[in-house]
Amino acid sequence: MDIQTRDGRGITGTIVREAQDGSLLLEHDDGRYELLDPAAIASRSTPAPPIPSETPAEYGKRVLAELPAGFDLLVTKHYVVCFDTSREYAKWSAALFERLHDAFGNYWSRAGLEVVDPKRPLVVVIFANRQDYEAHAADDLGAAADRVVGYYNLLSNRVTTFDLTGSDVLAPKRGRRPGQVGLEILSNPAATGLISTLVHEATHQLAFNDGMHQRLAPVPLWVSEGIATYFETPDLTTTRAWRAVGSVNQPRLDHFLKTYRPGCLEGIIRADDSFRNPDTALDSYAAAWALCHHLLQMRKGEFVEYLQVLAAKQPLVADSPTERLEEFQAAFGDPGAVEQAVMKTAARLASRPR
């Protein structure tokens, strides 16, 4: 669709959804989503001829053009990584994302859920330092930019982060040996949280691009965040930093048992509000992990069928708390009984030797 806006912009893209009031959810050819208010649209015309296919490198160069000067490009099998830190760090990060990509696809395929590779490479942007990252992230995250080391944006469809080692483009000249990046990260006392965040956000990107979720559809946060926390557990015994799916997420388990309140699982099933409240967000993330871990370990087939129901949902619609609860009950039965089973699973996991 060719669209001319009242401020003089010409836009070519695919209409994902058109609301009754005439507003559009448009997907640009680089995968970005844009919401257009009807008052901003001057004209629209028949679709333009298809854009000739481009190589991943050509696609990556278009992304580079949107970033500050000094960024370089690394193209891997499934990703284009735009970076202004050392190439070694970019390669280490890309290898982490590629391992996750393969493990994610294999896990869900074996579980009986059809997943497909995205039609274009996934974009990761890596800043050399936290200051530049936070300045860039402020547009997306606002005041929260200084509290996270990386994030996935549903509209841009990109993961953005920074060099966790604190290195800059001069790092290779200071004598960094091959493979040293992983060692530097693992030597950081906060390595577990840092790597968990990267894997967590990259898991979101995969889930919203391989057919599991539709971007801006009403996917309950307990599902999307529960899956991300299920995959995020790092492995600090290797410089590869991550290799397992579904390992016990000890920080989430400990937090869940510490903060559990009866009925909390039904609360996150009904609504997402507690995830968005800074005072209760960590509690909700932990509860989402506990619920998803239990369902994926004990009732995987039913969970996959539930994911298929969610995958059919369209963008820019909303489900009521009652609808969400009814869909959960149809898939898993009484939430109270599920909560009791989740607590038994959590208690069993907590009793195991660490």
C-alpha cells in the first residue's frame, strides 16, 4: 500500500490491520510496525509492485543508515547485527543468539508446535557503551532505559543492547585474545542477570517472528514473559554462556516462593496490570515462570494447543479478563487446581540439592 501523509511523508508497506475508525497498523518492508491515525493520512493508493528481494547484507545496510555514524554490520545465518563496539563482541553475541534460535525452534518443533523462520533476518543493535545505548533507548523506554541492559521493541522488531564487557572499539588493540569476550563477561559478578536479559529479549523476538505470537495481538503477558523466563537461564560453566532450555530458573523460583500469595496465578491469568506496576512486576515475572515451567514440564501438549489459540489472535484487539480466564480454563481446567499443582512443583524443585 502506498500512503501519503499530511506531513509530506510517502510510505510503502503492508496493512496488518485496519480499525473501524480508519487507523492503520502498517508493516514497513524492513519489518517495523507503524500506527497511523486516520487524520494523518492524506491519500492511499493501490499496492506498489513488490520490492525486489534483497540480500541480508543489503537489508542490514538499510538498518545501518538509520543508526548513528560508526556502526558496522555482521551478517549471520539468521541475524543482522549492527554494532559500534568490537567485532569480536558482536560475533560472541551473534553466536549466543544463533544458539538460542536453533534451540528455540528445535524445542517447539519437538513439542508439536509449528514454527517457521522469519521472512527476513532478525535485527540486533549493539552499542559500544551504556551511555549511548541509554540515549538511544530513551525514545523507547523513557526513564526505564537506565534499568535494563537490553530490550525487544514490538514496533521496531529489534533487540537493542550494549557491550556488556564495557569495552570499546579499541579493545582488540589492547590485546584481547580470541574467546576472551566470554571470559570477561563470566568474570562479572552480575553475569547471570546480564546474560539472562539478553536471552530473555531475544526469546521475545523469536516468539513474535516465528509464528508463535502475532505482534500487538492480545497475548497474555504471563505467556510471553513466562516463555522468555523459561528460556533465559544462562550456563556460566562455559564461555558460550547459554545452552539449555527449561533449566530451573533459580532466581525466579526463589522469588516466587518468597512472594507467593494465594490467587496470584489467577490474577496474572486474568490481566497484565501487575506486570506493568513496578511494585509487583518482579513478583509477576516469577509467577509467570513458575506457571509456564509447570505447564511445559507436566502438560506440554495442552500448552501447545493453548499457544495455537493465541497465535490466531489479531493485532490491536483486546480480550477481557473473563475471556482470558475462560480460555485458560478451556485449556487447563480450574485455575485454583492448577495453582495447587504449580506450588507442589515449585516446592519439589526448591527441595532439590543446588
